[in-house]
Amino acid sequence: MNYGPLYAELLMHCTQLKLPRPWHRFAESVPCYGPLRNAASVMPSLEQKYGRRRLLRSGAAVRQRGGSPLPNPLLCNSTVVIHPLGGGLENQPRELIVDGLTLSGRSAPAAVLSEPAGIAAVDSLWLTCGSWDWTTLSALGLPAAPVNELADPRPESPADFVKQMTGPDAGQLPKPKRLILVGWQFAQLSRDRPPEFDRVLERADVLCGGFGLEPHDVLFWRPSPRDFQTLGRSAHHGRREDVVTALLRSVADSARPLAADRRRPRDLAATTERLR
């Protein structure tokens, strides 16, 4: 179902954001937005125009027993980052990714990979957990997608992820040859792990299943202190190509495969524990 007009109208009530410093130097304008303003008055207007069922199915609102739909709490978080896929207000976005999660409930990597003008066949796909990390990497021209959904504690969430990435509804998604799991807060230039990262790392085998890869094709990347300093200097004073070169060099030097053999789960668990 096409929610583009609804999403575009929703974004009219959100403030457009800029990339965090120093990354704003490389992209003056990115289609990212802050929290929904005046939600109490916006929701009744959207319900009247698009209908309650459509509003709920889009993910913009949630059910309230005995009352009108309420705005999705994700949209009202004061620190939220909303990223429209398929363009901003003018292009009627096909999906909204809110802090790494799609508003409609679709798998975020599947939504990113299925963009017509988005990621084509790639050798490497950068996977992130931070709100700004995948947006910043994309602004640098690197193929990236968020995997925050794997931090969902519900026991059914891993199966849902694999189903959406491999099922008949997934279509012909581009299949990267390897995944680079970003284990630090890239956009904030902090070597600290994102809050969701440990749970995502515990489900590394789910990433393998969703993308049809072996564990040695999934790399854990956290730059060495020396690489980190080089990246920081490039981000503040270098050109875009300097940053990309520093990133690729750091991955070549510091990234490590999660496991050598997916068929031996103990090896995967041990490797995952060692990378913590």
C-alpha cells in the first residue's frame, strides 16, 4: 500500500535536521527530520483525510482503546531521527525509518535495499545500530542500512527478520558479498558501542540467515585508536574522499570475521564473546 502522501504530510509537521558535526560539511542537506510537532492536532487531521485504518496501517498512529488513534510514540521522542526513503516532502517517501526502525514494520535493510534509486549490487554493506550512523555513511556515498530491529527482545523478531529478507515478499533484493557490522558510534566519533549493539551481536547468526552469508562474511569493525585519530582528523579537516579512504583502510586493518565456520555454533558464540 502506498503511504507516500500520508508520510509527506506527516513530515510537514517535523523539523528538518542537519548531519551532526563535523559530517555536515559533506552534505549540506539530507532528508532527515526531528520529532512530530503538535501531534494532538495533527493526528485528527490525518485521520479525517486518510481514514483510521490507513493511518494505523502506515504506522503513523497506534490504537487507543475506546478513543481516537494516538501518534506513534517513536515519532514524538525528543531525540528521534526520521529518515524518509524515496525522497523528502516533494517525492512522497515510500517508507519512514525512525531511529533505525521502519514505521510500517518492514525490515529496515529490506526497505533500504529495495529502493529503486538506492543501493545496487554491492560488495560490502555497512550495518549500523546508531540513529545517525547509517545516514552519515550513506551521505559519504557508502551503502549502509540500520539493523536496530535485531535488538528487539521479542523471541519472534529473529524469525521475522529472516522471513522479510528471504521470503517471497522480499523480491530480488541485492545480495552483498559481505557485511560490515559497525561496532562504534560513527556519527558521534565515539569508540563506545551503540546501546543496541551487544544484542545485535548476539544475533549475528540471524544476519547470516537473512543475507544468505557465512559468518566469515560478516565483519566486526571497530577502529584501532590510531585509526580513530586518523578518521577524526579526516572528518574535521579532510575531503570526502579522505574520509572514505581512511574508513576502508581501517576496515582492512581492524575488521575481524565473526567466525570461520557457521556450522559450529560454539565457535560463533566464542567469537562473539571475544569481540565484546
